[in-house]
Amino acid sequence: MKSNLFRRGLLAVISAALTAVASADVVETKNGTRLVGKIVRIEGGMVAIDTEFAGTLAIKQSEVTSIVTDAPVSVRLTSGTRVDGKVAAGANGALQIAGTDGSGTISTNVGNIASSWAAGGKDPQIAALERTWGYEAAVDITGKSGNRDQLGTAASVRATLRTALDTLQFYTAYDRQVTDGLKSADQFRAGVDYQNNFKGRTSWYVRDEGGFDRVKDVELYNVAAAGFGYDVIKQPKQILTTRAGLSFRYEGYKNPRTTDVKSAGLDFGLAHELTLTNSKLVNRLSIVPSFDDFANYRLTHESFFEMPLTIPSWKLRAGVSNDYNSTPGFGVEKMDTTYFTRLVLSWR
């Protein structure tokens, strides 16, 4: 009796294991590798499959010879045709997609699949064109007492509307530092930046930023610029964009001994973003020289490293920023450098 029960239990376990394998998705490659798991997506020439033994793997689509799914998926072919159904292996390396809506069976191959996603989900091509707002708010507070009394506060807000074709950003920031009762920083800025990726890696942009810096004696400044950009690096986890254009720069000083700046000029920019496994590295640089005097220019720079906290929407950001004015106000230093550690909240 015990022997029969053991055999039945063993057969049940084996049957369950075979059923689990049989019901899994399968990806086969040119070198004979057979991966069993759940196909997450096919996009951008890559096939992503979630496996039990190695997590999610990404395989070049050009190296895949066969795909089999255990449940219906949504498939868009390079011709634009969309089919919802199970994918099965056919003869001579062909794939058979049996439509769930009674549309029949389509025969194709792996190379003709432009994209695939979970059945009932949204087409990634359509999702990429949808405008989605993203927001972030950052704050840091520093203090010191003893030999010197110091209190510093900084806050910033950024709203970004991004699609695959363009990006619109609104941002504002305020920084105030008081040391031994005297202001060592009192700066406000707000701006808007629009970039349109009209042709591959090439884009055009317009931007405008204004504000004040009372410690540097700047009552009001404004930089308006427009030009073209080029993505030197454009990858899913890294992008490097350069910009060049024309600008108009205004700086009004409180001290009458300092000459106000009112001049057209050039506009150069660089933006780099590298996404790591659980963190991000960002670098931004802007240089605005004046036509009236190319030796009169303003340079702003920011670099920071960002890592998520226990709650993904909260992040810790540590970095440095520089503000350099080659022709500053009377009695003001050319360079201001700020080191910061900020708490950032992101949401949509």
C-alpha cells in the first residue's frame, strides 16, 4: 500500500513538472541554446525572457531561430500587421501565429517580428508616442553651530513631459545660505526647455531661464537660446547630447559701478545620463559667450550621482554644481561651487 502511494505521489510530481515545462515559453538560438521561461517582450531587436535560473535574459533577435509561447501574445510585424495569438514553431524555421479572433493563422519568421508584448497590453509603439508627465521635488537642509553658525536650505522642482519624439521641461530652484548672520547664497532660477527629435539623433531646441543672485549682485538675469542638438550616444541606458545655437543674455546689476550685460551670443550645451543597475549618473554643462566680447561668458555645470532608497520613489542625490561668470559684478568672485546631498521624490 505504501509503495503504491509513493509511486502515485512520484508520478504526480513528475507530471506537474512536465506540465510546467510544457506550459512555458521557449526561445531557441542559432548555437542550439534552448531557454525556457516567460517571454517578457520583443522590442528594439532584443528578445527578453524571464527564467527561473538566471532572471530576465536579453538575447539579440538576430540570434534567435525559434519562439514558442504557451499563451496568446500580441505581435506586430515589420509590415505593420498586428496579430494576437499563440506562437508555435512551423516547418523550416517558420513561425505560426494562430489568431484568437478567428482571423486564421499567419506564417512568418523571427526576423519579421517588430515587437511583441503581453496580450491585452498597450502597443509599445503607441505608448512611446503618448505624452506622460513626470515630476520630481528635491530638498536639502544643512546646519552648523559652535565656532560658526550656518544654516543652508535648497529646494527644486522639475516637471517633464516626455515622448519618443520630444521633451518639454519646466524647472525652478532656490538656494539660501546664511553664515554667521550674513547671507552667503541667495539665488533663484526658473526655466523652460523644449527639445524636438525631428530626425534620428538630430534635434532642435529652444530654452529660456531667468532669476536672480543677490549675493553676486545680480538683480535679474535671463538667457534665451535656440539651436540644434545631436545625440552622440543614444542607447537605452546611456545618452550623450550636445547642443549649439544662438542666445540673448541679459544681466542687470544693482551696483551702478558694474555694467549690465545685454548681448546676443552663442549657446553651447552638453547633457549626459548613464543609468546603472540601481543608480544614475548625470552631467550637465552650459556655456553662453557674448558676441560683444567673447571673453565675457557664463558657464554653469552640475554633476550628481543618484541612488534609490528603500521606497523607489525616494532617492538620494549627491553632487557638485559650479556657476562661473568671467566678468562678475564689482567685488564678486568669478566662481561659485556648491557641494550637495539632496533627498529627491519622483512621481507621475
